[in-house]
Amino acid sequence: MSMTESFIKLYKEKLDLKAVDVQTTSPLILAYIGDCIYDFAVREYVVTHFPGSINAINRKKTEFVCAHAQSEIMGYIIAKEILTPEEMSIYRRGRNQKSVTHSKNSSIQEYRRATGFEALIGYLYLTEQYERLLEIEAMGIHHLRELHDKYGKIKHEEKTELPDNDYSSDAENPDS
């Protein structure tokens, strides 16, 4: 058992956490968990790569976790075609879930993609697919870092725009 697995086992044991049936759990619950897991990874990344005052670190963290950035990550990952059919299904469930609110600084489309990303991260965490979780988080964070280094901030690049069929194929069948 790796140190990470040992820590997570101890964590779940000490908090008396029960297994979650991810197939019947609301995608918004998966996104709720995924938001926390991704936020934690970004916080640690930002602290080690962008040292500065707590205010500067928090502003940088916000650039990496906002709906726009998470939507950018999903565009990048989908363009690379690395998601399994099951992962894509979880992403779509999260993306298609109706939410009462959306971020004031992003479009509804970006917010929905971000929710799908968070649902995927939550799913991978709850199903204990930690290596895959870290692979996707690292790929996304490194992509955002490349954009940051190129533009001085995280700026959307046209090449990572989600293909039209990412949404159009679901118009007839929201569960696809």
C-alpha cells in the first residue's frame, strides 16, 4: 500500500466515512467533492510555484480554479481524447445537470463544463482511482500553467475549444 493510500485509508477510518454509490449519487454531489479535491491540489501547486503574500497566492489560486479555467481544462482534455467512455459519461452527467446558479464571471456553457470537470474529479476520488485523478489534475494544471507562462494569465486559446458535437450530440439525449 502506498503512502497516499495509507493516508486516505486512515483519513476515511478516523472520520468514519462510508462508501458512496457514485452511480446513483447526484452529479452535483460528485462536483461538490471534486471542487474540494481540485481546489486542494491547486492550493498546494500555487504555494510551491508562485510564492508571495497570502493575497497574491489566493488571487493566483482563483485563476486556476475559476469556472473559466476548469472549462479550459475540459476543452484541452477532450481534445486529447484521453477520457474513457465511463469518464466521459460522468463528465456529461455533471455538465448536463441543471443548476440554479452559475458563476458571475463565466458563461453558462463554461460553468456547465466546469461542473462536469468537478463531477469527474469527485467521481475519480470517490471510486479511489487516485492515480487517474492525479493524472487528470496534473494535465489540467500544467496546461493552465503553460497558458499563464505564455500570456501572463490564464487565457483561453481557440485550439482547446470544445468541439461542437460535445453539446449537440447531447441535445437529443442528455444521458449520452
